[in-house]
Amino acid sequence: MDKELQQKYLNEIGIVVWQERNFENLGNLDRPQISPKDSINRKELLNKNHNQHLLDLQEQVKTCKECALHQSRTQTVFGAGNTQSDWFIIGEAPGSEEDVKGEPFVGRAGQLLNSMLLAMGLPRNEIFIANILKCRPPNNRDPKTDEVDACRKYLKRQLELIKPKIILALGRIAAQNLLKLDIPIGKMRGNSYLYPNSNLPVVVTYHPAYLLRSPRKKRKVWGDLKFAMQKYKELT
Ligand code: SF4
């Protein structure tokens, strides 16, 4: 990535000092995309079966009533992005803007996440992003255990189909539920975990919405992102 451009993105997320890294080979911009609303561009599909399975799963999620959240949602938020990405970003649950737009990580937190990703050399269309829950909890409360358990199979299937090389978990709720660990996020940061029953590495950092409230944590997040990039480089 162009150094000036990277510095611009780092400035946007509040990091003004950075170490030079080689961000080459982080992905192919021509990979197929899935948009929020059943929108895989069929002409661009490299693997029809792979993407058809994702479309089928998306349809299944749209009509899901397996937990009480279906009663209050405007629509489901399946996830969006590059269906063949090496990077799978996982957040907590849709918020009010996501619930309206049907897309994960929109609004101010989404913009901050975009800048974080760009600082890593990863345009948003180069990663796949989804949440632990596909429906918004009322008043943005924390997900309940039974809701997470009911929804877990969809995320599991997304991971099986997309086959990322690395997961970046954003925030305590995502990290703890993904890894089934009850460890404070401050202690999870800086360590690499494995997604249960797999060799898929998981790196944990703070949620962008938390960073908006606690901007002094941005430097720690940049450290986490560099750790994730290093982990990725070791895998490829
Ligand atoms: S949160 Fe998940 S399990 Fe609950 S209704 Fe939505 S899609 Fe179904």
C-alpha cells in the first residue's frame, strides 16, 4: 500500500506513529462478493456451488425464527463481503442502523472499522464480515446465551463455506462467544486462539464502537491489527 495512504488511514483511526510492514499478497481484489441482500453477482462467481450454498444459507437465515429476536428485527443481517476472503471479521450483533440497512458495520463504527482495515491494506471488499447474531437485540442489549446458541450454526456454516485463513474477533461478546471462553478481553488481546475444533486462528481486539467511546485504546488496537497481520503472514 502507498505509504501516504496508509498514514492517512492511521491518522483517521488516531494512530500517528507506525512501523513499516510489507502488506503485499493480502488478497485478490477481483474475488467474488456477497452483498447484504442476496446479492452475489452471479456473473462473477468463480465457484457456483460454493456461492449457491451461501445464497441458500442466506435465504435460510432470512426466515429464521429460532430465537425470540425474529419478532423485533426489521430484517436479518447475514454478513457481506468477499466470499473467498482469507479474512473473516466477526462482530457482536446488528445495531439499529444495521437492522435498517441489512448490512453489518455501517454508521460511525463501520467507518472506523473501514479505516482500520485500510490501514492493514485490506479494503472492505477484500474481507468478509458478519456478526455472532444475525438479528438485532432490542435496544442494543447484549446477546443472550440462548440467542447465541440458536444462531451459532449459521456462523459455523459461513466459516465452513468461506474457509478463511484467519478470524479477527471484534469486542468481548464476539470473542467470548466465538471461543467459548470467559476471559476478559483485555487478557485475550495479544494472544492467538483457535476457533473450536479447527486450526483456524482467531485474533481478538476491541470493538470499533468501544473505540469511539475510548479513543485512547486505538493504539492498542493498532498493535492487535499488526499482530493479526503477522499471524496471517506466518500462514501464507
Ligand atoms: S438471531 Fe439467529 S437464531 Fe435468532 S432469529 Fe435471528 S437468525 Fe435466527
